[in-house]
Amino acid sequence: MSAPWDETYDVVVVGGGGGGLTAAYTAGLAGLRTLVLEKADVFGGMTAYAGACLWLPGNHITAQAADGDSVEGALAYLRATVGDPALEDRQRAYVSTSAELVEFLTRDPAIRFTYTPFPDYYDAPGRVPNGRGITPQKVPATELGDLVDLVRPTQAADRLGRAVRRRTLHGGQALIGRLLLAISRLEAVEARPAAPFESLVTSDGQVTGVTALRGGQRSRIGARRGVLLAAGGFEANAGLRRAWQGRDAHWTNAPATHTGDAILAAASLGARLAGLENGWWATNLVYPGAAHPGPAETSAFVVGFRGGLFVNGTGRRFANESLPYARMGMEIIALERAGQPALPIWWIFDDRFPTVPAIPAAEPDRAAALAAGLWHSAQTIEELAARLGLPARDLAATVARFNSFAATGTDEDFHRGEDEYDRFFSPGAGPNPCLVPVDQPPYHAVRLELGDLGTKGGVVTDADARVLDEAGAPIGGLYATGNTTASVTGAVYPGPGAPIGTSMVFGYRAVRHMAAGATG
Ligand SMILES: Cc1cc2nc3c(=O)[nH]c(=O)nc-3n(C[C@H](O)[C@H](O)[C@H](O)COP(=O)(O)OP(=O)(O)OC[C@H]3O[C@@H](n4cnc5c(N)ncnc54)[C@H](O)[C@@H]3O)c2cc1C
């Protein structure tokens, strides 16, 4: 006979990020006794770092603001960009549940969203001009009271040690704050920080509960309706990153708690894993100072490059610098696969910009970055090349060719500035606002690495977020969402808000399935 439970709930949610808290709210409102286990001493995971644009097509907010957003259009767009028929069932479930989820959440006065222009990442059928993203409305800290201390700090504070005052919470901070506020009003839900999930408990092949730690003590927690794994990916697990991706965990944007615990636990029960090589790729700016063990540098997401050009170790450009970040990541990976010098990338711009011409998580401290060799400045391109260890003639030729493109407004090599997304961050005038000449010394070079906004491979799930075994059959009582799963968008990052949007929708669908009483 198995040991008795120390506690019993209807639903146990593993991970208190965007997907997990959405699911817990849904379960609590349905009257299901719900426990959220969060490994960190704060909630939010990577969602708390995010801008929290949400790709939830066809909802009532985009219906008024976005030009032509629709469920069928979004499906066509996913078909054109992701294009994997095996994922179509889940994609339909995702897109056709998005409006229902937004309507459901906004019935609660604590949860509010606004349309936010941010173009989809591909020029493909079904794309909507200016995108179809919504973001949580900002929320004053006073409205959250003590709950604000339970929201993971911003990336600038958490990773880069910057002093960030949180009088008002924005983006992912606001999403997590709002969800915590809504949950705090539901008696049925307990959200428990500093309570790492350890393993799944089964009976007759059915998941019936979990083991978790609390104050260092292990407890067995029963889950009558099901367990939802919403614990992020394996971003910060150096061994898994090496084994599954051949990559270093060091440049991830994820908090250190993201070590793939839930994926490993499900795999130990025979869950099928897929897409492990995939990531929501991003360019990261490198800063002095270690956030994790390893090299003396750390890094954080940087977006919206409106000046300069990128070169690899050959001193040459290799892609359109204004590409959406995940597509830039894929270009870098393509270089690696072709055996070409890929990383680090040097981002070269001139002195017309008083600081890095983009939107970093935090402004780099130029003096500290110069001292650490992460930023170089020189009066000539040849001198800059010497400092970077790049072939001077090639770098000079690259900059001269780029400047000739800036003069004509046409990037003959990589078509920078031709897409709506490119121009979104470069609204200026001139023949092509994305092509700003590099001709005002001193010249600057800043180091970039390939980061991620999450790994996106993991357990394979069905349209109701049920975890499937190797034979494709659901493992009873076990559900998963977000970066714990093999993403419904495969290897592709189709548009802003897909990571959190998909995590929220499948967390919601999992609970709806559990609430219907049909576990497994
Ligand atoms: C700077 C930045 C900007 C971004 N902007 C956007 C954006 O605008 N839109 C978008 O969609 N995406 C964005 N992303 C990506 C997005 O934030 C993540 O991919 C997404 O939040 C993942 O959500 P999730 O629900 O899978 O998990 P998370 O929200 O990351 O939560 C997982 C949680 O599980 C916990 N956990 C892990 N292991 C355990 C365990 N053993 N026991 C208990 N708990 C555990 C973690 O501590 C964490 O709190 C951004 C990311 C970054 C870094």
C-alpha cells in the first residue's frame, strides 16, 4: 500500500509563471481546490521578465483595434510560417480558444489588456498590419499591496543588479501581479513559493499526485483531478543544454530555477519528448559581472536595433540586423551549422548615437564594458578591427558597402528595411530609416551573444494539454503547458506573444479538461 498523502488538492500546478497562474486562476474560479508549487521564492518565472505581448488571435480587444485579425487568418498564418500538419490540431485548439480565454480573464476586474502594435515576424498569408498583440495594462504597486513582493523583479534588477523602483508594474510584471491579485481573492487557490516540485506519484499508470519540498521537508501531495506541469524549460540546466542542444546554458534569459525538472519527471514516466533542439532565440547584449556560475560576463535580451551593423568573425555582415530576434538567432545557428564563425557577434555603430541604438534590458555602463573588453571604441574602422581581432580590410569594406546602401536606401545584400517589422523600430526619415550610415568617429563595437527567451522543446501534448506517452496515448492525470512542452509552433517564433500566449491557452485548456472530470 502506498504512503498516505500529506495534503490533497483537486489540481496541483507545478510552476507559478504565466501559464501556471492562468491555469490556477481558471481552476480556482471553477471551485477546484488548487495548489501552485513554485520553486523560486517569487512568482513569475520568465514571464515576469517579459514585455508580455500576448498573441491571442481573434479576441475582442484586437477585433476593435487590429486591422483584419481573425481566427482563420491566424491559422493560415501559422500554417504558412510553421507549416507542420502534425501540429495543426493543437494550433486550431490554440487559436480558437484565444478569444474565449481573453473574454474569461477580463471578466475579472483585476485583469485588463490593451492592444499593442507590434508586427508579426513573417511576411506571410494571414499577417495583420501592426500585429495582433495585446499586453496587460500597467498596474500601480499600491493596487497589489504586499503581493508586489511576490512578483519576480524585472530582468534589469534580477540579472543586472540595477536599482529598479516598482511604483508601477508593466508588461510581464503587470501580468503576474494581476494574476496574483485575482488568485488572492479565490479561497480555493493556494500559491506556495519556495516549494520545489520533485517527482510525480502514480497509481496504476495514472498520475495521482506529486512530491515537493517545503522548508526542506518532503511532502506527498495528492491531486484528485490532475497535475499540470508549467515549470518552464531546461534553459538553465547546463547538462541538458549540452546534451540536447549542444549549447551553453550561460546566455539564457531564464532564471536559474529553470532546470527542466518537470520535463525529466514526465520523461521518467514514459512521456514522449520532442523539439528539444528548439528555442525562442534572441540576441543578448553582454554585460560585465556574472549572474550565474561560469564566465565573468552575463547577458540580457536586447531588441529593436535602429542603428549599426552586425559582423561575425570574418568581419562581414551575415544577415539583416533588423530581423525579428528569433529569426536572427536562426541565422546565427545557420552560420554555426555551416561551420562558419558565428559568435560572438560584434555590433558596430558610430558616435552619432549617444548609447547603444536599440532597446536593452538596461543601459550598459560604457566605462565598465570598455574595461571588460565587451565594448571597443576607435577613431578608424581599421583600428577597431585590430582591437576586435578582425581582418581590417574586410571590416573596412563591409562598412563602406553598408554606407553605400545607406546612401541609396537599398540593402542589396540582406534587404534590411524592406519589411514592416524592420521599420517598426526605425520610424525615421531618409531613403531607408533602417540603414543609418556608420561614418562619424569614434566607432564603437559591442558584443552580442545568442540568447533565448526559453527553450521550446519538451513533453508532447495533445489539444487538451494532456501529456502523451511514446505510443501517443495520454498519461492519465498529467498535463503540461508552456516551455515544458514541445511547442505548438514547432521551431518557429511566429509573432510577439506566442510563448506566453500558448502557455496561457494550454494551461486554461488543461484545467477545462480536468474540470470536465475526464482526467487522463
Ligand atoms: C526579456 C524577455 C522578454 C520577453 N517578452 C515576451 C513577450 O513579450 N511575449 C511572450 O509571449 N514571451 C516573451 N518572452 C518569453 C516568455 O517570457 C517565456 O518564454 C514564457 O514566459 C514562458 O512561460 P511559461 O509559462 O512556460 O513559464 P514561466 O513563466 O517561465 O514560469 C515557469 C515557472 O516554473 C518554475 N519552476 C521551475 N522548476 C520548478 C519546480 N521544480 N517546481 C516548482 N516550480 C518550478 C520557475 O521557477 C518559474 O517560475 C520574453 C522573455 C524575456 C526574457
